[in-house]
Amino acid sequence: MVTFFSIPKKFEGLYETIQTNAILSWIESVPNCEIILFIDDSEKGKLKFNQENVIIVDDNKTNNYGTPLLSYIWTKAYELSSNNHLCFINSDIIIFPEFNRILNIGISSYLIAGRRWDLDFKELVKFESNWDNNLIKKAKSEGLLHQETGVDYFLFTKNSMPKMPNFAIGRGWWDNWLLYNFGKRGIPVIDGTELITVHQNHDYSHIKSVTKETNHKGLERIENGKIANLSYYNIIYISDSKYFLCNNEIIKRPFFYRLKRLLIRYGVRTFSKFIQKLKF
């Protein structure tokens, strides 16, 4: 079985709908799953689902902007989880029953992540017969498959869980670090994009560190980059993984695909760095 762990925002406004949809989809899709939610205890009364298998952690550690730190979240998830499979997942991500397929892939250590489908979705999901197929069709017809940077769940075995640095959640870089860390340790990184996940679109007005000199993830993204400390040739995305899921099987990427990705990572980025130096 699997333990999902996540850190939702306050259950208010659109976020109440989005996060209720997401968490209920985990419960509906993976019966008897365990869920660890890092939320303020006052939010517990707003949860619109059975909390029998839900563990609430309300003593989160944050940075100077009040943003939760992944180091604490991952450490507590390791301590509290009762399953061999753990999945860190963003609280706006809807999964489907086919997610069960990747819980028994037959290898002892791995990391599976996949690109998401972005969808404008502002109503509560009716978890009735065929809800999953209907929503998947809606995502494919009205949504958009996010670029390779859009990875919002990470499934792995407990014995392979790394010690997470003090990254601020949702501010970038930590996911690149995670993919690099698993690969560096020789643990298979598997592209699970074949399994549909739906990201319910929302704004990023909750981020407090945004300035005129930063993008929508603010100064905390810059700090996360310093913590990750990745050279440009070590920045990898899920499309750089050696393996991918296809029809319930783990397939090794063809040699020429991997060669192409290496050329992009090393060749194109090196050339780009060279051009930037010439400009100065």
C-alpha cells in the first residue's frame, strides 16, 4: 500500500474545492491508502472526507516568509508512514484508479514521476460511476499536457528516500535536485507520464517573496537554487530518465533518445552559456 503526503494551503475559496477534489481522488483511486497532511489543526474541521486513514501534522517548520520547509515534511513523513511506498504529491493534483498499476512494478527501489495535465476546473468532482474516464476525457480535450518541468508527484520506496535539504515548498529547484539525487545513487528514475494526473489551475498570489526582480516564485526560488547547487549540466527533468512506463511495463529509453537528451543538456546548454559570456 502507499502513503501519500502533502501540505495543502488553507481550505478556503477556490483552494477548498481544488484540494478537496485532489485528496478525495487519492482516497477513491487507492482504497486503504494512508494520507499525511501537513496543515494547521484548525483546518481539520474543513476537511470534507472521512479522516480515518488521515494523519494530521500541525507543527510545520517554515522559512522567514512562512513557507513550509520540505526537509521537515519529508522527515516526518518517513517517521509516520506505515507503508513501503511513499508518494509526495501536491494538494492540487487529481489521480485516477490506474495509479494502482505502479504500486507493484517488481523492483525494490525506484522513483516514478510524471508530467501533469493542466485544466481549468472549479467545481467539486462527483465521484460517481465512470468519474475517472469522464475527467480524463475532459483533461485531454480541454486541458494541456504541461512541459517537462510540470511534475507534481513523486512515488518511491521508503528504503530509497533521500534526506531532503531545507527547500521551500513550491518554489522550484528541489524537484530537479530530487531527480538528480536518485539518479546519482543509481536508483532507477522512471517517467510515469503515461499515467494521467490532472493539475487544477490556480494563481500564485499566495507567494510572498515576489518582487519586481523575480519571477512568480519569488526570492525563495533563488534561495532554493543555491541550496540545490546544481551545475547547469546536472539539471535534469523527467524526460531525461532512462526508463518510462508503457502498458504496465518499465521500458528502457532507446539509445538515440538518450543521446538526443544528452546533446540538449550538455551541447545546447554549454553553447548557451558560451553565448552569455560573450555578451558580457
